[in-house]
Amino acid sequence: MNSKSSTMIAVFTCIAAAATANADIVFHDDFESGLGQWTGKNGGIHQGILVNDPLGGNNTVLGFRGLASAGDLFTINPILLDPNQTYRISFDYLGLAQAKSRIDDTGGYVGFSVDMPGLHTWKWATGNASGASDVLIDDGQWNSYQYDFTAADLGLGNSVRLMVEDFVGSQGRSDDAFFDNFQISTVPTPGAIALLGMGGLIATRRRR
């Protein structure tokens, strides 16, 4: 590889790293420290439990001991959204069908709510109830998901709570849906990324 190619790869690597570093994490939970960031309806009980990864390994993931509707677990602290900012949510989902499971709909639902529950919207799920997008895969493997959204996309105002459940309407069983590694962060604006890129190119030229 010539020096010019090496330099350009280094520049773009630095730009990508800088853009990532410029993103602000507004919520994160990998379930390794309990369920202290979550609560049930109206601050009460919920069906969420922590279990060892069903596919092996030492990490802890979110499972369910019962089915629910209109939300099961809600983040205790509201997530404040800037109406001029784009956000990115990422998480892992495992739909592990078992006897009496709905093979094509293990019931995992992710959405946002104003309260616990209150006005809410379902966004990504293994089915399409209540307007959710049927995008979560039930293939017995962990799959990672990432979606961008704005406060306007949610239509709930600028203060929301993340909510999840194993949906009773899926008519399956409660121990076949698992979540891990939730994170919500800001997405750097194109202008900010462009400025980072210019800075990297200028720095490269000065080193010539």
C-alpha cells in the first residue's frame, strides 16, 4: 500500500472516530448491573427478569416471566429530546421460539411512552400491533438493530420513556423474547462531520 493510500485511510478512520466520539449517549443499559433504570406500570411491578444469555456466555440479558400489553418495563428517568436533534437507538434482540411459541412472532416490542404508560407509540417489534414495524427477526440468534429517529417522529413531545414488553397479543409464551445492550445517542449533524473531515484533511496537508 502506498503512502498516499495509507494517509487517506488514516484520515477517514480519524473522521469516523471523531464523529462517533462527538455523539452524546443519553441512555445506555447492558443489564449487567440489574434493572435499576427500569420500573413497571405506574412505578409498580413488571414482568422483566434478568437471565443468563440463553445461547451461552457470561453476560446477563433481559427476559420476561409473563406477557403484557400497553408497556411492561419503562425507563424510570425520562429521556429529554432536542427537537432539532436526530437520535439513534441500538439494541440486540433474541427471538428463541420454543414449544407453544409463535415461531414467527415471539412478542418482543420496543417503543416510547410519555408516562408509565400514558400516551405511547410502538416502533420496532416482532409483529405489527399498534402500528409497530415488524422488523425484529425470530431466528433463534441474537440480531443487532439500529434506527434513527427524531422527537417529531415519535409525536410524543420532548420528554419520553423507553418501553419494552413481551406482547400478550402475540399469543405465545413468556420465555422466548430477550433484549440486551440498549443505547440511545445523538447523531452528529452532516455539517459537524464535514468540519471534522476538513480538519483531518488540513492536518494531512500540513504533514506533507
